[in-house]
Amino acid sequence: MSSISTAALQNLDESSRKEIMQFVESENSKSKVQMSIHNFTDMCFKKCNKDKPILSADLNSGEEQCLTNCLNRFLDTNIRRRFQLFEEYAYLSYFNIKPMASGSFKLCTDFNIFN
């Protein structure tokens, strides 16, 4: 992946700089998703075809069902976990609870929002 030099970015106006950085961030996110899909598909393919010789370019019904179940299980688990993390974050934010370095939480009593 090519990189954008700092000097080139500094020559752009603020709006263009922001647009380019958003584009780069978006492309990085897409790349991460594609890599994840590739890794999950590879993992499930190996699981569903363990010790089986590949005799055809097509999947039989058992292999196809195994791959579908494997990928769906992974997606369900990850989507559910991300939703749980989001709910926890929203709860903690609502009650102004901040995580401490030790991993425990403490209630913030400093309600001065102007700092």
C-alpha cells in the first residue's frame, strides 16, 4: 500500500486533507474486513475439509452446509459480542463510569464539563 507524504498533505487545503484522510481510513477498514473474511473462510474450509482429498471444483452438500454453519456461527458470535460491548460502553457512559488502569471501574464525581 502506498503512503501519502506529510509534505503533500500539508500543501492541500483543510477540506481536501480531511477528505483524503477519511478515504484512507475507509479503505483501511475495507481491507481489514476483506482480510477477516478471507481468514474465516480459510479457517472454515480447513475445518470442513480436514483430511479429505479435493476431488472436484464444486462443494458437495455436506461441505457446503458445514461452511455455511461455520461462517454463520462465527458471524453471529462476533456481531453479538460487538453489540454487548456497545451496550456496556453506553451503560458506563450514561452513568459516567470510567475504566481504571487496573481494569476495575470507578464512578466519576467530577461533573465539571468545562475542563
